[in-house]
Amino acid sequence: MTCSILVGGGWGDEGKGKCITYLCNYDKPNIIARAGVGPNAGHSVEFNGEKYGLRLTPSGFVHTESRLLIGAGVLIDPEVFLHEMDYLNKYNVKERSFVDYRCAIIEEDHKVRDKGSDHLYKKIGSTGTGCGPANSDRVMRTAKLAAEIPELEGYTTNVPQEINDSLDNGEDVFIEGSQGFGLSLYYGTYPFVTSKDTTASTAAADVGVGPTRIDEVIAVFKSYITRVGEGPFPTEMTQPEAEKMNLEEYGTVTGRRRRVGLFDMEMAKESCMINGATQIALTCVDRLFPGCERTTDYSELSGEIKRFIEEIEGETKVPVTIISTGPDLEDTIDLRDELL
Ligand code: GTP
Ligand code: IMP
Ligand code: MG
């Protein structure tokens, strides 16, 4: 029985989608539970040569034996959820996806308020998906809950009960966070943050699992760092520098160009501490160090890459157990058997 949580260590878009797909396809948990804010997230999953962009469905959906649950802490936009049920139909998601009956709902008015707000949309650079206004209504206790929405009939469940029963039966549970440490309402670059905390403790609370039941916390870092939207970015590089290094990226949800910078060790240390990380997954190593694309063997990595990894381990005191060398789940070096 293992209960794992995966969280973003930076400002989101660390490649969580790829890591989750790999880990769930490999470890085959009984339940994959989505935590985090809501459909402001954009996770990319590449599997069998096809690419999927997801906003609410757990990224582990490619493992077709798992139940896919969305915790009460996550905001549901019924339109986005039902669209993904059709979009991913090939993977049998309709029969095994459920949302907690207490999830708060994003309504049309929340999206209008988000996009129409100079403070949220222009100053903070929000995704415009209605998450901030919906969380605000939830705090005011005026938001609707999933149990009240006719379109969600048949899709609601008691997520904490399912997860805790599953753990009692000795089964594995994988909890996926969204966004990243730097976007946490508590610990991020306030006010340029999202509308709730994004660390592992809140991810556990989102799905109704107590801290004593968590075995592993995997923090995902990209080998460089990106940020969409406004806010401080100490290691940011100029656009021409990023282009020269071939590190241009565009957002999955908004299509906005991502700001790019070098790995931020100070942020990584704080992120590992507050998340209580037990493992690090390091992604896009192939983009920072061309020549190692699709490598699956640690011994084939150059001395420069190994030194970079050792420096991260030395500073954070957390082992780098997963090294990602490409977007496909096959492009992965998995050191868990050696290091844990
Ligand atoms: P968030 O939940 O916002 O963090 O989304 P995400 O983790 O899925 O990342 P997102 O899709 O926003 O951006 C990451 C991009 O990098 C996607 O296009 C992935 O397919 C890709 N990617 C992930 N890991 C690797 C890697 O190791 N190498 C390369 N070249 N691309 C990767
Ligand atoms: P909101 O969560 O839509 O209110 O956006 C607040 C801030 O968080 C903005 O800077 C967004 O760009 C950022 N943000 C929210 N979700 C994500 C994500 O999944 N990846 C990257 N940035 C995000
Ligand atoms: Mg993303």
C-alpha cells in the first residue's frame, strides 16, 4: 500500500502531466485522484504517439484500470469536465471518472468576472477560467456544489471515503496536484499567485486524506523554469536568450508565451521543504542539455548533467529519482529501485 502525492515545484508547467502518466502507467494505482485548484491547469500527456491536453481529468487516465476521482477541493466547470469525458472516451473514462459531491462549481458568471477584472486578468494575468471568482464565492458560501448540478448526475461520489477504504484494503493511491509551489496563495509570489495553496498538504486535504497516510511526496521541477502571467521571476532570461537556447514554450490553456529562466535553487529548496518532498522528478533535461533526448539509462548521461543533478540533490537534500528526457512516457530514467 502506497499513497503518493505529486506536486509542481515551480510556477506550474513543470511537466507534471508526463511524470504522472509515466508513474501511473508503471505503478498502476487503484485510484488516481486529482487535487489542486481547477480547470486553470493544463496538463500535457503524450502516449502512444498521441498528445492530449487536459484541464480536469487526472493525467493518469491512460492506465485504464484506475478509478479517476476529483477531490472536493477542486473547482469543477461542468462544461470542461463533460467535454473531457467525450474527448477521452477511447480510454473508457466515462465509466470510471467521478467528482466529489462537495466540489464547488464554476459558472458562466465566474468566467465573465475573471476575464472582466482588471485586477485578476490584467494585473495578475489570470487564466480567465473563473477559478478566482468561484473560490471567492466558495469562501462567501454562495457557490453551488456538484450535488446540485443535474448534468453531473451519475458522476458524483464520496472521494475521501473511496480513497481511505482503498488504503485500508492495502491498495495504492496516487494524488495529482496542479499548478506549482510559486503560485501558492500562501507561499508563492503574492499577489501574483493562484486562488489557493498548491502544496502537498493542501493536495491531501483536497481529496480528504490525512497527513499520516501519505508515504511519498514527489516534487516535479523542470531543468529550467517557466512562468506564465505576471509576477517576480529572479532567474528570468530575456526572450532572445531563451530563443538562442531553444527554450520557447506556449501555455496549454491560454496559448500565452511562457517566460523562461534558469533553474532557481533557492526556490527549489524552499519548495522541497514546505512540500515535505521525499523525491524529485526532473523534467526536460533534454531541452537544457541537447544530446540526451530519449535516454533511458543514467550511465549514458554526460558528466555535466550528472553534476547538475548532484547539485540539486546536495542543496535540497532530496533524491532525484525520475529524470525525464522527452515528452513521451518512454523517455524516462527511473532510479527509484536504486535510490529508495
Ligand atoms: P502543469 O500541470 O501546468 O504543470 O502542466 P504539465 O506539467 O503537463 O506541463 P505542460 O503541459 O503545461 O508543459 C510541459 C510541456 O513539456 C508539455 O508539452 C510536455 O509534453 C513537455 N514535456 C514534459 N516532459 C518533457 C521532457 O522531459 N522533455 C521534453 N522535451 N518535453 C517534455
Ligand atoms: P488563475 O489561477 O487563473 O487565477 O491565475 C493566477 C496566476 O496563476 C496567473 O499568473 C496564471 O498564469 C497562473 N496559473 C494558474 N494556473 C496555472 C497553471 O496550470 N500553469 C501555470 N500557471 C498557472
Ligand atoms: Mg501546464
